[in-house]
Amino acid sequence: MPLEHPRFRERELNVFVKRDDCLHPIMSGNKWRKLKYPLQAALADGVRTIVTMGGRWSNHLHALAYACGQLGLRSVAMVRSDVGEPLTACLRDCRAWGMELRFVSRGEYRQLRESPPDELLASLEQARWLPEGGATALAMQGVGEIWDELGDEVDHLITACGTGATVAGLAANAPVGSRVSGVAVLKGEAFLAEDIGDLLSEAGSNRRDNWRLWHDYHFGGYAKATPALLEFVRQSEAEFDLPLEPVYTGKMLYGFMERVKQGAFARGSRIVLLHTGGLQGQRGFGKRTARAQ
Ligand SMILES: Cc1ncc(COP(=O)(O)O)c(C=O)c1O
């Protein structure tokens, strides 16, 4: 969908939004892309149980719970949560779709980022681990398919960046001449680029020069927001007739508009903003604290 704005006309920019939020009412955005091949492989390999991890408003858990329910797979999630925190609307959905929730402390959650819960995996029937956000080389393959749907030449593709798997998948599969910019939604100056490099290596890709990260638009960290960001999201939704949320797509669009102001794009550039979905997370925004993500 084309995006119109006086600033784009002034600078002769051709801006489009790739509406991956419209892929499916529940498994939307990059979740559809990232889960497609890992779940196909799990079914082909006779896996019966998917075990994963996520926060209380995780888009990954939400999409995975739904997909596993549809595919007849058991799903188990290690959920980062403080004692006594109530179930979020997101977790209630996950449970309704059959996901088993196991609550872990922040410390245990950090540990899971380093190493999967081997004992638990061994105790479950035909279980397979999916890391946080579903960030794997197979996930990158699904993300890469976005390019097949973009048609004309794209100079810049802009996306929100959390674990980095979406940037890595786009960069690994980008046509020559297309650049990928990831708007970091968390404070990850050093480790994010390293993680993306690792994912690219794992996928056997040597693309190192066609992507970059913008670190100036995280608004204090993951799922943190200022009144200015919330107001920007509200205004942009109305101005562009585009549903957004403040955790991912709102920061992506904010970062992009700032870079346009700074004159970061050459005249005549064709730019695609990737709408990575995540709109379910909007439901609890405002009620929850940033720490409770
Ligand atoms: C809606 C949305 N957009 C963007 C991202 C960032 O994707 P990635 O973790 O692959 O960097 C996520 C998290 O996975 C997400 O839920």
C-alpha cells in the first residue's frame, strides 16, 4: 500500500507499506513468516511437542499457541513473569488454544536464552525447542520470501528489529542493491548486530554489508514508550489509516519519519516499510508496565 505524506513528496520518495499484518487474523506479520518452515519441519520430523519461551505479551507465544492448536501439536511455553502477576489477555488466548504455561523468574528466563531446558525437553514426548521469538535459520527462510512479493525494485526495506531474525532473513535473501534497515526496539547496541551476524552465519549467508541497525528509536528499551511515542502512534494511525502498536511498528515508523526529516534517503528512492503485525499486543498497552513484558 502506498503511503502519502508531504515530506515524501518534497523529497521525491516513493514509500509503500508491506501489510504483512493482513496475512492472517491471528498468525500475522513476521510470525507467519518465521513459524512457517520450523513448524513444517517439526511435522515432517514427527515432533509432537514444541517448547518455547516468551514474555507475558509475546506475539511469538500468541502465534505459536494458535498454530500448534491448529496443527495438533502440543505447545509448552516458559513465560517470564513475577510471582502473583495476573494472566494477560495474550496468555489467556494462548491457554485457550491449548498452550501449557510454565512461569519462570527473570533469572531463569535469562538462563533459557543461553541454553534450552534439556531436562524438560527430555521428559516430553518428541519435543523440539524453539528459541525466544522463534529466531532460527529456518525462520529466516520464511522471512526471505517477502522479497518474492515485492515486485518492483526496492532501494530500502525498513523493519522493526527485536531478536534480529527478521533483519537477518531479509538481508540473507535481499536482491543486490536493496538495503535492509532494522529499527532496534530494545537497547541492544552491540549484541543485536552480533546476534544477526550469528544467524547469518548459521544460515550459511555471507551478507554483511546490505543491512544496518538504527539504535536511536527504542524509547528507553523493550516495550517502553513515552507520551510522545504514544501520541505519534495515535496520530499516524489516523493520518495513514494504518493500524500500529507502540512496541514494534510504532517505533519502526517513528524512526523512519525521523530519518526522512534528516534527509537520509536519496531522491527517487523506493522504500518499503514492513508491517510486522503484533497488533494483539496493543490490547494491554497502558495497563502494563514496561518491566512486565
Ligand atoms: C510485531 C513484531 N515485529 C517485529 C518483531 C521483531 O522481529 P525479530 O525478533 O525477528 O527481530 C517482532 C518480534 O519478533 C514482533 O513481534
